[in-house]
Amino acid sequence: MIVAVGSRRGPKLNAVRDALVLFGAKLDSGFQFEVIGEEVPSGVGHTPLTREEIMAGARNRAEGLLAVARKRGESWKYFVGLEGGLDVLRNGAGRRVFLQNWAYVADCAGRGAYGQSGAIEMPGALAARVIDEGVELAQAIDEFAGGHGIRDAQGAWGVLTGNLITRQDAFRVAVINAFSRFFNREIYGEGSAI
């Protein structure tokens, strides 16, 4: 069973692999899988700034993969779009900013479902760098933490949690949550994916 992911980034691919190890047998009792990465556009900004934009980016990636598979005649079974970004909530005159990761999983029939990682509040200075100055989160977290290539390692999640939750961990949770409608159909109902 081939599961396509709309990215070639290690933390995203590994998150899908880790999640499939946990629930793969629930999808198919003879479950063997291969995870492949394919770059597809998200159709959203480099750092989405609303929950809706993050969700749209994840869905756009999954649906982009489905289109690629149909065009090429690929036999991929599931299509996983992953997107991270910020959810900015107004709080009176101020704001609270949360880092979130979302997954959208579609099957070859085009049915799909969302899953979210949870959220962690961003430090004000880091949020301001991204929101007010327009700096991509990957660059801002490198500057903030004094590192390089953090998005391909522990990610902002790792920096903010002291590596108790990494970027890969957050995406893994989102993937499990999105796939739940496929592997737990007795609870959700056969036609529950959207």
C-alpha cells in the first residue's frame, strides 16, 4: 500500500511512517506500506496565519497529490497533506498566537478528513517577527533559537517545548487524527469522510 505525502521533508515523511506503524493494521490486516514524498504546492502563504489557511494548505497538498496520481496512473492508496502555521486570535487590544499543524488525508476515491496536532502558544517576539515583519517561520525560529535548519530537525515545536514534542511528533498526532475516520469507521460511519 503506497501512502503519498505532499512533501519530501524528513519530519513530515517520518511522522506519516510513525503514525502508520501505530494504526496500519486497522486499515488492512495484512498491512504493508510504503511512504513516498512528492512536492506539491500548498496554495497558501509561506507561513499561514489562520487556522483556515493552514487547513486549506493541508487539503490543497492532498488533493494535489490525488491529481498527480490520476494524471500519472499511480496506484497510491492514500494522499496526505501536511501544513503548519499560526492561528492568530485577537484578545481585546492584543493577540494570542498559537503554532498548529494540520493533516488532511484523502483516499483514492477522493474522500478525506482533517486532523490537528493541538497547539502551543508562541512567544510574543517570535510571533511578531513572523506576523508583523513577514519573516517565514523557518527563518524566524532559526534566528530566535540561534540555530540553522531547525524546521528539518526538531522544528519550532521542539524549540518551544524543550524537545518534549518535536515537529515530527506534532505532525504524527495530526496524521493519526486525520486517518481515524478511515481506520475507525465503525465509530465514524462508513461515509463519514468528507
